[in-house]
Amino acid sequence: MLVGTGVAVMAPAILRAQPRLASTPFTLGVASGYPRSDRVVLWTRLAPTPLEGGGMPDTPVDVAWELAEDERFARVAARGTFRATTAEAHSVHVEAGGLQPARPYWYRFHAAGHTSPVGRTQTAPADTAKPERLRLALASCQQYEQGWFSAFRHMAAEPLDLVVHVGDYIYEMSWGQRHVRKHGAANPTTLPEYRDRYALYKSDPDLQAAHAACPWVVTWDDHEVENDYTNDRSPMTSDRSFFLRRRAAAYRAWYEHMPVPPSMAPNGPNARIYDSWRFGDLVDLFLLDDRQYRAHHACTEGKGGRAMYTDCAERLDPKRTMLGAAQETWIRDELARSRGRWTLIAQQTLMAETNRAAASANEPSYWMDGWDGYPAARQRLLDAMAARRNANHVVLGGDVHMYAVADLRAGNGPVIASEFVGTSITSQGPSAERVRTLSARNPHLKYVRGDKRGYVLVDITPTACQAHFDVVNDVTDPKTGKSRLASFAVAAGKPGPVPA
């Protein structure tokens, strides 16, 4: 039997000798993520009373895990034991190694006399493989109060290789209209409060089903900490030390609830989470962090940090960064080394330049919290894409609660990349009037739709990348059906999406 990286094997007798719990500790389900050709991360958290701090004893608990080639666990491929501790909210992050590439596996956990639900995962193809297809779902922005997570129920039924989540997994704040359920607590600022907020979201059965169906890769945006924060600055308080303590708590709770490797555990208010994956010769996938390292908002000094739709000379400063110097260097070098037929860059928001001025305005206006607040940094990233000629670059984003399709150009030059932005899972979208104005002022946006909630199904073959906009019929109905709103395609060697 093979043992996952970084775990110690313990005899079953030791597990049997540990205290047993009266109720199951696996209330938050199971998840997997970060698939490589020979390994995958397995996750769960022990929490018999998840909304009351977890309800675990203040002692370590040994959690047995097993990963099999079949659903009945007749052919176990790897097993081991992970010691879950109070310091990490009894979360489990197993990096199960020694696996075969491009094949499905099933996994489960055992602890305190209970067995978890079974999850399905799969490994990535070998680097030298020539896969015929990669199917992934793109998701973001799931405000718990504003709708049911029915989109995840439909996503779980898809034959997916991967889910890519680009942020706002939780919301720290209550906002919006037509609430169907409530957070039931004030905005979190401490580690116990963030843990309870994650537990609330992860208790949703549809979200659990999507996690159990296939591996995920995840990044964060602002609501995992606080709306519109930049680096070490909060728009709500001038107390930097208080905000960094809050950020440290939020990053720790994010790690404890995500299927990410132990190497991503935060160090205080810092954590490196940007990463890359290769799926044979078909796809190189890059996942960015555009929140932790960014320069502070331009054009808002003296305006309470909230005048987010504006313009000024500061916005164009070439020193301004969205990704930070180290991440900019990393993505530039990684793009230069990439060799996949398709290059996917998954990041948090809309990248295409977008004039957001009101219909009656004479001067352009830009959103300082998006890429338009950092145009020089955007140009550097586009230049890095353009440097690899004849590559098929596709940018994926979320955050803006609307579907968007765009050509991406380096300056006034030719199209070098295609952009697909997904709507929210539940979060309220822009008004119809705002969408009409966006479309009128930005003809390079080929499609904008903000009245529907759902996800993007991305289907990639050697010859094409297709994006299907799948939506739920009624986000306020937990049993709602779904439909397909629109589809677009990019042909290999011909950048620029067209209706499909």
C-alpha cells in the first residue's frame, strides 16, 4: 500500500483506542483538489457541531483515510493517517501520492467511530500525454443569503475533470435584496468567527456535492477577508495592525476549509496561493492571486476609499501592480515556459478595459478595484502573453456578477487572447440599465449579461475552446432547473471568441 506525502501510518488499534463521538464529525463533507499526474489533495474537517466552533475536543484526533480505484474500495491504492489538531480546527489536508495519471479515484475518511461520505477525484494526465479533452467549470461569488446553491447541484451532475473557483467563496458581509436565508451572525473579524462563516457555507448540501464530485483549484478575492481591501489596507478602518490581524484570521480559516496542500498554510497574514498545472500537452493552467499583493486603490485618496468609479493620472502610474513584483515575474517566466496547446489564466475579475461611466457622463470612468485601476500591470501581463506567439491564450474571471466575453489586445494591436467571465453563483448582479450602458460604451465586449446566476462550462479540445453559460432558472428556488444562456468558441490559432 502507498502512503500519502507527509502523513504517518498508524495501526488501526490506535484509531480504535481513541474517543468516539456520539454524532458524525463529517458534517462539512469531503473535497479534493490540486490534481497532479501522480497525486491529489484530500480534504475534510471534523466538526460535529459546525456552527458552534466545530464541537471537537481540545485534543488531536487521528483520521484514517483511504483512496481506491473503485467505488466499493475493493482495490485500495493508498491509505494513511493524518493527525487533525485544534490549531487547524481539526481540518485534514492529505497529499496522497504515488498515483496513476489520468484516472479516477474514490476516497473517504474514518475518525472517532464514524466514516465520511465518499468523494470522487481524478489525477491529471502525465506531462507527455496527449489528452483529447479537458472539461472544467468556472465558479465565483456565492453570497449565502441571496440564493440557494442550486448551481452547484447542477455542476455536480456534469462530467467534469475540474472546478476552478476564482473567489468570493464566502461573504463576510450581509447585503442585497430578496434574502432566502441569513448568515445569523455579524461580520467576522476573528478566527473563530471566520471558521463559523465557512462552516455555514460548507454545510450546504449542493456545495458539498460539487466538492465531492471532482477536484477543485481555488483562489480568493476580497470577500474572504473584507470587501475591496487592497494588500494591507482596509477601506473600512485606518488601523493597519487590526486589519492585518483580521487578514491573518481570514487566511487561516480559508486554508482550513479548502482542498489545498499543506504547503499553502498561511504564515500570519501572508500565504502564497498562486500556482500552475499542466494537463498533458493540451492545457497549461495558471491560477493567480490579484488581491494580496496589489497596490492601493488609485484616485481615491481623501475620498474615504469608496469613490471607486473615477479616473486620474495616478491610475496610469507604471509602478502600480495588481499581482506584486514576485508574482508578475513568476507568471511571465511560466508563460514563457508553457508548451500546452491552450494556456488558461484564471484570475478574479474582468480583465478587458471597461469604461463604466454613466450614460449621461462625458468623461470616461473606470473601476479602481478591477484591472482598470492597474492598466500598466495589465499591459505587462498582456505583453507576457503576446511574447509567446501562436499560443492559444484564454483568460477566465469572475467577481463582476455578470457574464462577459471579450477580445484582449496588447494596446491597439491584434487580438492575443480571449476572455470569458462567469456570472455569480448567487450574488446579485448589475441592473439592466448598467449592463446596457456598459455594452454601449464598450463595443469590444462581445457579450454582457447580468440578470442570471450560474457558472461557465469550459470544454477544451486540441482544436477549440468552448464556453457554455449555464444558468439556474430561479436562484430563490432550491429545486430549480437550469438552462443554457449562450455559448462561445475559440478556434485554435484564431484568437477571439465567436458565438457557437
